Amino acid sequence: MASVDLYVVAAGNGSRINLSTPKALVPIAGEPCLTTTLRSIGSKFSRVFVVTNERMADSWCAYFEDFQEINPHIGQNVINLPIQSGLGDGHAALQGILSAEKLGNTSEEIVVAWGDVFFPNAEIIDELLSARSAGSGLLPVILERDPYVSIHVNSRMQCVSADFSRYGEGNPSGFHDQSVFRFSRARLRSALCNLHNCLWKNGRYITSAGELTFLYSIHHLYNAGRPAYAYETKHRTLTFNTADDVLAVRRELGLLSRDPAQLECTALDREAQLR
């Protein structure tokens, strides 16, 4: 297929995981999560744009300097895009796309992934990139019980909307996205720009959380007659938001004992394990 750019949205500040380091830099398998991601999938893309939080510029500058020195063959195509963060993953994705476009030569096809996704291999990326293009984008999904996010589709697997359990929109079962998405850059940018213009008021978004949520874009694209499509995948991704989630990911990878008695630890123990 034509060239594709990767956007890794890693603009959080680590507050939910109670660390001073960005979540994407939390070590999972002996190195920062983002390092594993870039080594596993970075070579699949023309360029890799990492959307970061400018308030943590020192941490990010040090990271990219070290990464590019150790991994020059990948690092030469990795570009840091610092933004003013704190307004939601949709805002971060939009600002990343707009910043990348200013640099020129951006690919029309893009993949967006969250910085807290751990990619031990490239299976889901290979599948996503080899899938036939459809509509405005493609979302790999897995049917789950009580999903944190539910992607609603019609009989043609067109993405109609997304429900969020954190907003009281829980479902007993549904298709959960895998935190990685392939889109037409122009169509995604247009959807996010339109949502921004409609929801932005006096320095904030008039949403319940005061943020622009990335998956609002699939409602917009469907209502505009340019839907994204979902497809079922067997390649489940591993993500984390808290220290306990990090331990769960490590446990699933076989990096921790599965004996519950050995998994009990205090908050200080968890902090030490993450460093």
C-alpha cells in the first residue's frame, strides 16, 4: 500500500499512574514502553510522529536524544511534536496532525496509537496495514464483556458511535477498540476540526469532562456519510492506566509470578517496580 505515517499520542503527564514520568516511558519489559513500540512497529511507517506534553519537555528531550543515539536506523524517522496538553486525546491527536502537516510531506494514510499501548510484536499493525481500505478508516475490535469503550456498528460493520463506561454508558458486552486506528488523515482532521469548532468555548470544551475525545470522530464521520469501519481481530493489545495495570501487563507477558500471594505489594513497592 501507499506510504503510511504513525502518530503515537503520548501527551499525558502520568498523573493517573502517580509518576512524574510520562506513561509512554514507563518500563514494561526492561525498557520504556515507547521504545518497545518503536522497535516493534516503527519500521513499518514512513515517519513516526510522537505527540508529547510540552510541560514535560525535559523528560522527552532526554528520551529522544538517547533513543536516536542507540537506534539511529529508526530514530532518524521519529519526530517529537510537543503540544499544550490536558484537553483530551482528540485534541492531542488533532494538534499532532496539524503540527505534522506544517512540516510537509505527510502521508494521506495514517495510523494513530496511544502511547500506553504495549506492542511486543507487529502482528496487529501488519494486519491493519494489509487490510483493504474502507470508508474513512479502520478500527480493529474485539468482542468483550463489560467493555470500557463500546464501539457500536451496523450490519455492514460501519462505526456508528462509541459508548464510554466512565460516562455511565456501560454495556454488558460489545466491541472494544484496541487503541490503534487507521484513518484517512484529511477526513480525520476534518472531523476533529469540526468537533473542536462546535465544542470549544472560552478556553475549554463544553463536554462533561471538558475534553475532546478522539472517538467522538466516528459519530461525526458516520453522520456525515463517511463512516469508518470496524473489523474483528484476534490480536488483542495490552494497555495500562495505573500501577496495577502495569503489573497486570507484565504478568500477562510472563514477567511476573502468577502466584497471587507474591503479587501483593504496597503502593511504595509498586512505585519501585515501575522505576
